[in-house]
Amino acid sequence: MNKNFVSLALVFFGICFVFGSFYISEALTKISYNLQSDTISYTENPNDWELIVVNERDLILFNSENGQYWIKDIEKNGASIDWEKGILPEF
């Protein structure tokens, strides 16, 4: 085969691989952000949310306006689970 053709083909496939990887990563990012978008309430004032660090492994995101809170546990290996909605007790 012609060496120029092989070189051109490798460059073309490399460019396709880079653009394809970027396209797939953008699509996965949009999908992951849309998973819980309807479960988190929207507030006019972004200062209503407080990040509370309980210890090295537990995080709480608390909304002082309506009392809603989300909990996240970070495992020892650095992996974290998804945010879970906390349930407030009835008073």
C-alpha cells in the first residue's frame, strides 16, 4: 500500500476518534445531569442552600427555606454514592 494513504487514513481515524469521544462524553454529561433535575426544588435565592460537612465521609445539602435536605456518603476508597433525599420528621 501507499505510505501516504496509510498515514492519511490513520490521521483521519484519529480525528474521528477524538470528535467521537467528545460527542459521547457531552451526551453522557447531559444524561447524568437530567437524571435528578425534576427531584430538586428550585428556589429564587441561591443562599437558601447550605453545605454541611458532618465528618470526612458525610455531606448534607440543606435548604433553609423549605427544610428539604439531601445526604451524600463518600466511601473510604473515594467513590461516592448518589445524593439521597432526606425525610424530615413530622412535628
